[in-house]
Amino acid sequence: MNPLIRLPALALFFGFAMPLPSIAQDSAADAAKKMLEAYNGGRYEEVVKLADDFIKANPQSPNLSSAQLLLARSQYSLGKWGDAMVNYRKVQASAKDKEIKEESFYYLTQAAAAEAESLPEKSADRKKKIEDAIQTAAAFTKEFPESKSMAETHLLRARLEVQLGKYTEASQDLEAARKADTDGSMREEIDYLQGFAEARRADEFMADFKKADAEAAMARAGQIYSRLASGNSPALAAEANLQMASLDLAAHRFAEAMARLRAIPGKQELIAQLESKLAPLRAELAQSSTPSPTKLSRIQREQRKIEEVKSRPDLSGQALLQLGQAYLQTRKYDEARLVFRQVAAYGGVDLSGPAEQQVILTYALQGRTSEADRLLAAYQKKYPDQKGIAGLVDYLVGRALLEDGETDKAIQRLKSAQEKASGERFADEIPRFIATAYQKAGQGQEALKYYEKFLEEVKSGKRKISDESAEQTRLLYAGTLVSEKKIAEGVKELTALNAESKTPSIREDAALRLGYALRAEQKFTEAAESFSKFAANYPQSPNLGNAMLARGDCLQEGKQTEAAIAAWKEAATKLNGTAAGLEAYERIWKAYAKDKKTDLMLAAQEDQFRAYPKDPRNIAAYIARGSVFAEARDESQAMQAYRRSFDLFRELYPNASTSPAPVAVSDSAYLAQEKISDLELTTANSLGTYNQLKEEDKTRWKDSLQKATDSLSLAILGYSSPRAPAALAKMVKLCLFRFQSGASPVEECLQPFRDLAGKAGENQGLTAQILFAQASVPYESGQAALALRLYEDAYKKSLENKVALDWRDLERFAKSLLDAGKNEEARPVFERIRKEFPASGPKDPKQYAQASALFGLGQIDFQANRKPDAEKLFAQLAKDYPWSEKLQEANYLRGLALAEVGKVDGDKNNPGAFELWTGVIESNRASNEIKAKTMLVFGQALEKKPGTKLLESEPGKPKHDPLDLAVEYYQKIDLYYDSLPEISGEGLLRAAKVRKGQQKNDEARKLVSSLLSKYPNCSSATEAAELLKSLPPASALSQ
């Protein structure tokens, strides 16, 4: 019998004295005495030998029948069912005593059932022998209708009928057992079998996709097992707990299942519990001079339970095996392996083999193929008859290799599994994984060829699989056709399956996929009609909602917006109260929003709020409403919508510590606070430039900015770790806006970050993110040393806590390292940007991060004089991101390198420094800073290199003076980029020096005076003052 469904033994001790005293009067009295002593002592092997010897030596003895009875009883106790049945039939034929006949027939029935249940579940003989045992039990009830064993016999029949799926007949026998059990002593055993029958029925319902029926049957089984688990019978309680654990595992209640499995007692503990329960009855019997038959029967029944527990495998071993399975299902493979090894070592013969299999499978599931293969080879030597495990290991290893991307090896192992595992449950899944491996390897056509070959082998009879498996493979083949853009062929295959499939679930699946295939073919009207037919034909399908939503989607994609909205409204009404119904409402108002039909959008949202007043998805709906108002510049209603969004969040999740919201919901809610911050910043901007405001407006300006800071701070503290960096980048901009407006010094602008770090508390990861972003404020404010110190400290903490950072802050950090001469320390920072911010397309904002990283790495190589490596990176930058301002920075650097070797002139195909710099200056994609720097080095190069074609003028006219051109570039920096005091000041100083060298002292004086007036705090001011002193007095003409 399958150990997972073993039922409590129902063996019967009849309570009549054995008619064996005549043996003592026989000439073989000594042999008979030894037999009785051995039998009463439970030495059944010895009884078998003695009885065999007695029967052979005394074939004509009048006590032959008694010896055969002892022999049959002993063989039954030893589990030698076939031998016991032979001898019970002999006793039944020869015995004259009615009670002996009844006992023999009863145990003949029990032995027949036990023999049938001992056969493998898939054995061809098992079903026939079970049916024979049922007939034998029926014959017993007819021949001995008044038997005291009637309840046990009906229970036995019910047990066998359940295993054949004959639930109606089983119910009838269970009812008969209840009626025959007049004293109620077998009520728990009957209940147990009823629970087991319900559990088996639930499995069959689930296999037929009757989920509701399956859940109802499972619930009934659970109620029965739950009652028995707390009942008076320790043996039944242990069995019931084992079954309850199985139900918990099936329902993915892993914690509850594990708790039950760990609580199941071992064999010795269970025997001790049963002995403890029996002890008072024995004591009572010993004190009674004439014990009642009822008490004797009860004692015999309890003793029988003890013997049954002793004779069967330890239930705790079964529990451990299931505990290992629970770990497997939760992907805790190392823990599962420890449990299975324990079972293999101490679980006994019946469990060691299965446990060793499971150890192998843990390695296979982890993708540890070498260990799995090594243990499999050892297992096959130890258990040569166990063939299925090899196919299963190949299958699991193949799947693990597939997940690791080793497609060629995966295909090889999966094909091996297919050949070894014919008929196994998992074999039907293998074609799908082989085809998937081909597709992952970029060999979609090979996947199709494999499916076609496989299906042809099935059609020709070369490969034997069930009709359902063949149809399932055809369904997968159709899906692959669609994914490989052979949509018309996929549609044809799905249409055929939808019409001719014999399996209801596959026909349903094909009908649904047909709609999606037509949609992929952009036949939107036909697709919508297909989804409509699906909804009509399968109104109870779990995919009904998907189909009704997809119908509307197809109509919308086919530019039939009004029809789409009508379809979604139908879905919202029909699916009211379901998740799909809510999605239908969302699609309606989003469609109106897309078409700028604001009033209709708002009305649709109100419908959603009425139908689903407490649904978390309303949070996002209110945010969308706020964004529409914000776009329409209705800040008041936008603010109201955002606040309602956050209020709903607080209402639904009032205590984050005891009932935290899902991360997606929480992030959505705190986005509302970020939006409120944006509105407050807009309000401040609308007031005007801070330094030009009246005092009362300055107060309002500061108040709005403080509210913006508070809301953004709330969002940062509430966001999940991946969302925090972008919000912190906004906080950097907010604080810099305050500083650049002249409202606060840098030190005061750092305070919001310090407040945030204090509120972050023990969240070390968030604290590191806050402190790292904080460093960007002094960096952008020109306090390089402070910024670098803050960056380095916070970056170290961020690495320790493995948290995400914003790429713009990382870029600033890397640039500050470059400015400090720590180029090789900057390299891993740029590499991190490149790795963590991959761009998915031309519209992905992360492409700016990629351009920055490429330029930064190129700059490091360039400054390390690894020019070829730098050129490769700059070339990739030009190819992938030609629009990037970083490309202009690269051209600036490349121009410097060419100028160093004297190549200032060139042409379009082979540009020199001047061509590259001219491109930078004229580019509308270069930053002001890089343009100013380029003009500065352009002027310096003209000072050093007077021989250039730039000096050529019109024919007949003298060449341009290179120094005049240099001064012109220097003056343009001051004219166009006076917001860059350092570069502008240096440009004016260089221009003044050139004019002094040309003896144009008055111009030099004007240039220096302008520098000292406009940029008194720049680093060039001191030298400019000295130069001014060195100039001769102004000429009268200039005065």
C-alpha cells in the first residue's frame, strides 16, 4: 500500500478460545506446545517453521486444521499475504467450527486486500486484485451477515473502492459500516476513510480543472482530518495530521504543513502513547473476576492497534519525507537535502530509496549537475530496477542548464530525458522546454522543426503519448509559430485545435490564444470577435476577464475607441467586484484621458471609486487625476487630488509596522507627495526671482519652498530603496534652487538632508543614499573639497549596504574624483553607471547615463595617455549617442591632444584641433561651460601657433593677426558666458596680456578693469590687479 495513504489496520481478534487443547493430547503434544508458546510470544517465524514441520510430519492428524490456522495467522502477521491466503483457504475448507470458518474467511479477505495494496500503483495486476478483494469481502458479508466483523468488512470494501475511484459504492459501504458499528468504537476509523475519500476526490476534480469542486472536497477532508487530529486515538491523530499536512502543502500553506510534520511522533513514542492508554484497561481487567466480553473486545482492539503500529513503517519517517518536499517546494534545497539524508539513513528500507532519490533531485534542481550525475550513477548500481529516476534527473538538470543559459547542454539532457522517461508525468513537458532552449539560443526555426518532427512521430505511431499530451504539444507549437512571426500558420493551428480538440481545457486555451494570435497579426476586428466568442462559450472560465478586457484592447488598437469603451463598460458590469472589473474601469478613464476628454475621464473615475471604494489602485487613479489638473494649470484641484490619494493610502494602511502596504502601492502613494512638492515649487517659481520680490512675497516664496521640501522629504522616507535616488536628485535641485536664488547659503541648504538622515533612523541603506545625494549640493556650489569628502564617506556606506544611487550623483562623484586627480578611483564609478543604467531604447532617459559613462571612461584613458583606448570609447560615443553633449566634450579633449602635437589644421575627413573646436563652439548640444573652455584653449593655441590657414583673408588683403583672433575669442567668453566667472576671468586676463605685449596698453587696462569689476572673486583677480599696476598711465587720447 502507498505509505502516504496507509489506513489504520482493521484486523479483528474474535474473542473466542481457540479449539487447540486436543493438540496437547496428541502424540505431538510437545510440538504443539512449542507452537503455542511461540505464537503467544509473537515469534511468528518460529511458528511458521514449527507448523510446517508439524503438518508434514502429521498429515492425517485430527489437529491438522488447528496447525494450519496457527500457520496462516503467523504468515498474516509477517505480511506473507499469498501464503496466508493459501492456508486460510485450507482451514476454511476443513474446519467444522463456524467461528473458525468466519475467522478464516475474514482474514482471507484482509490478506487479499493487503496483497493487492502491496503492488505498485501502476501495476497491471493491482486493479484486478483490488476488484477480487472487493468481491471476497462481499462474499464474507453474505455468508456471515451476523458477524461482529461486519463494520470492519464494510470499511475494508470502502477503502478498496476509494482506490478505484468508485466513490458512490464507497459511500454506500461507509454508511453500512456506520450502521454495523453499534457501539461507535470504529467511528473515527470510518471518519478517517471518509476524509481520505474526499481528498482523493479533490485530486480528481483538480485534474479535470474543476477548481471549485476540488476546493469544496478538500475543505470537507480538512474538517474531518482536523477533528481526528485532536481525537482520542493517538494512531489516528498521527495519521490525520500527516494527511492534514498533505492538504496544507497542496494549498501552499508551507509553514502550517511544516509545523504539523515536525509534530508527528515517532514509532516508539506512538507505541508508548498507546500502551499508556491501554494500561488502565488492563489494570481494570486484572481486578475483575469475570471480565465482560465488551471490555475484552476493547482491550483486544487497542492491543491490535499497538501491533499494527509495530508492524508498519514509522510514520515519522513519512513525515520527514514530506517535510523535505515542503523545503523543495519553497526552493530551500540545502535544507531539503539535510532532511532527505536523515530519512535515507534512518527511515528504514521502504523510505531510504525514495529519500536517496530526493537527495539527487535537490542537486539537479540547483543545477549542480556533476553531483547529481555522480549520485545517480551510485543509485542506479544500488537500485538497478529503478529506471524512472534517470529520466527525471536528466529532465531537472536540463531545466537547470536552460535557466543558466547553457542551451546546447540543456537540449542534450532534455532529449535524453525524453527517451528515458516515456510515460512519466513530466514527460509531456519536455517538448516545451526543448523548444524553449532552441528559442533562447536564437534558433526559433529549429524549435519549429523539433515540434514538427515530434508531432510527425506521434502521428505515425513511432512515439506513443496520450491524446491530451499530443494536443498540448500542438498548442505549444502554435504558440511558437506566433512568436516566430509565422502568425498565419499559428492561427491555422489554433483554429484547428479550437474545433477538434478532445480535451476541454486545451480547446478552451486554444480559443483564447487564437484571439491573441489574431491581435498579433493586427487583425483587430477579427481578434475582438474571437475574444467575444470565447466569453460567450466559456462564461465560467478563469480567463473570462482577460478575454473581455482584450476584446476592448483590440477595438482600441483598431481605432474603434467608442466600441472599445463600450466593451470595457460591459466587462466592468459583468465582472463587477473582480480584479478584471476594476481593470475595465481603469481602461475606460485612461482612454478618455488619452483623448483629452477630461469630464468623461473624471466621471469614469467616479464610477470606479463607487464600485471599488477601498481598492489600493484608486491611489494611482487619484494621482492621474491630479496630473490632468496640473497639466491644465489648475493647481488647486491637482493638489486636492494628490492629497486624496495619500489620505486613501493612510486610511487603507494605518499602521506600517503591523500591516505594511505592498511596495508598489506604497511607492505609488508617496509619488503623490512628490507631486505635491512639484506643485509647491511651481508656486514659488510663479512668484518671480527671489531677490527681486517684496518682503511679503519673499515670505510666500520661502513658505512654498519649505512645503515642497517637506513633501519631498516625506516621499523619500516612504519610497522603496530603488525609488529613493531619483527623489533625492530632486531634493538636490530644490536645495540648489534655494542657494542659486540667493535665499540661503550652502550650509543652510544641506539641512534638509541632515534632517532626512536623522529620520531614516536604523535604515542604514537609506541614510547612505541621503548622505551621498547631499554631497551634490556643495559640488554644484563650487565647494569641491567638501563635496569630495562627503561623497567618499557616503559612497563607502552605500557599498556596504548595497543600495542604489542616482546616476547623476554618481557622475558628479566621478567628476570630483577626476578633478582631484584620482582618475583610477573614478573608473569603477563610471563602470558602475554603465552597468546599472542600461538604456533600453532611443527614448530611454538612461541613455544620458550611458553617454556620460562612455565619456568618463574615455576621459580617464585620454588623460592617462592611452589615446587609442580613449579613441575607441569616443568613437562608440559618437556612434551610439551622436546627440550627446558628452560628444562635444570628447571633441574638446581630442582637440587638445592634436594641438599638443601641432596638428591644428585639417579637413572634414581628417580634422585638426581647430576643426574640432569650431564644431564644439557652433554646436547647439554643447554646454556653456564646454563652449567657454573651448574658446579659451582656442585662443591659447592661436597665441602659440601663428601659422594657420584660419589667418587667410580675401585675395589682395593682408592676413589676419592670430593674436587679434585670440583676443576676440577671449572677449567672446566674457560676452556670452559671464555666468562662468573663473573661465571668463581667465579669458580677460589672457586678452589683457596679449594687448600689453602688443603695446596696446589702453586696451589692456580696459580688459583688466572689466575683469576686476565683474569677477572680483575669481582666481585670476590677484594677477589682474598686479598687471593693472604694471601698466603705464592711460594716454590722453584714451582719457
